[in-house]
Amino acid sequence: MNLSDILKLYAKYNQYANSEMVRILGTLPETRFHEAAGSYYKSIAGLLNHALQSTAGSLKRVADAGFLPDLILPAIGSFPQVPFGEALFKTFPEYTALRAKADEALVALCAAATPEGLDKTVSFIGRDKQPKTIKVGGNLLALYTHEIHHRGGVATILDGWGVENDWSSIMRFLFL
């Protein structure tokens, strides 16, 4: 198994886990989506805004570096252009539509990725205002771990509310 294979599995897993999370969140009143949750991001909506905004930024970064922009830019080009930290969406349905676009772009991107493309480097200025350089493959791995981390935050909030949730098993994707 090489990095291309691993990223394809992560893309499918990420899409599955996000769809399960959306399904479970969709069973709650929308007020819960915005309810104070004792999280750094204040609510599930705030937490998911951060995760989605980071994913869109990461995808734009690799597209701007010339990595499969025809697959990425149509999906995220329709995202609202807001400063980092401001809301990409106001409602749960708006979130789900953007989430689905990002996940579809990730699946298509990872399906089309070649080892040579994943080895390209991307340079950018980090949030700490320092220049960074990372390979596209590493950037995508970081994107997936970030997504997993924040889905864990949502799961923790839901656990605290007594809402059953479990979208964490990647095992099913390892046996395809």
C-alpha cells in the first residue's frame, strides 16, 4: 500500500464519517447545532465551521500550487469568501451542502492523485505568519487528521448531551 492508496481510503472514510455525523446531527433540532457547547469553538456549528474552513483552505492551497485544480476549484469556488474564523454558513442545511462539496472534491482528488503529484511541494504563509513548505501528500494527510480530530470534538459534545454517535471505524475501508 502506497500513499496514493492510503489517501484514497482516507477520502472514502472521511466522506463516510462526515455523512454519518451529518445524519446524526440532522436528528437534532437545529437550535442544538448552534447551542453553547463548552467548546473552544462555542458550538458544534463553530467547531464544524473551523474544520470546513480549514479543509477548503487546504484544498485551495494545493490547487493554487497546480495540483489537480480542475477537480478542486469547481467544488470550493462556490464557498462563501469570508475571513478565516467567520462563518461559512448560517444554517445546518447550508453546512451540509458545503460539507458534501468538499468531501466529493477530496474523493475525486485522491482518486486522481499520482505519486508524482503527491510529491509536489506547496509553499504558504502559516497562521503564525511564518513561511511553510509541505508536500501535497503531507498536506492531505494533515487535512484528514484535522478532520478526524474535530469530528472527535463533535462526538464528545454529543456524548455529553447523551446523543449516541459512532462514525469512527476506518476498519471497514481497509477490507475493500
